[in-house]
Amino acid sequence: MECPCHSGKTYEHCCGPYHKNRKLAETCLALMRSRYSAYALDLPDYIIKTTHPNSPLYEKNLEAWIASIHEFSSTTEFQGLEIESFDDRHVTFYAILKTFGKDTSFREKSLFEKSEGFWCYLKPLFFLQKSQADD
């Protein structure tokens, strides 16, 4: 199966080992791709595990957080991921998504930080949803 992160690699040679706890993401880019795939495959435990505890998106109510990830993953088509730039702590990307048939694509520059020795998503530095005028 092709990896949902659109790397062109197979899932087993791309994000699969991260999701199956066989290895940790070596870079924030690898983590970002694996998180996109985790949303596409509805893997809330991975999303939670790789969200920094100091993130403003970190939810203390795990049951509600898991439910919201399930809702997002089950109602969204993950059609593409374009990496625009990255460095040692940031990834700027364009996620091509459809939710209930509506274009919900967005561009984000994300900040990543290590927590307990592994990469975690900390927060978006900017987020720009595709406007309906672009449809």
C-alpha cells in the first residue's frame, strides 16, 4: 500500500514503522508526515503520543480528544500533502483535504520540539485555510 503521506514510498517503508512503534521519527519532517498519515488512517493514539504536552492543542480529556480525532479522520479525505519547506524544528506544508465533499485544504507552518527525547508537534506558527473564494 502507498503511504498516505504521499511520499511515494510504501507504508511499510515510510510511516508504518513509526505507527507500529518500531522506530521513532528522526526528524520533525518525518514526524509531520507520520502524523498526517495517522490522521488519514485514524490512529488517535499516535496523534496523542506525538503531541507535545505543552501544546495548546493538547487535550486533557483523552476520551473527547480521541472522539474528535475519529470524527475528523472519518469525515475527511486526505488527498495530498505538499512539503513546502523544513528545517530542524519547522515544517511548512500544504494539506489537500476534503470534508463532506468540501475543500478544507490548508497551509501551515508547524513548530516541533523534543519531549523526553523524541519529536513532538508543539503548535502551528501560522495556519491558513483555503478560502471559499478559491473554490
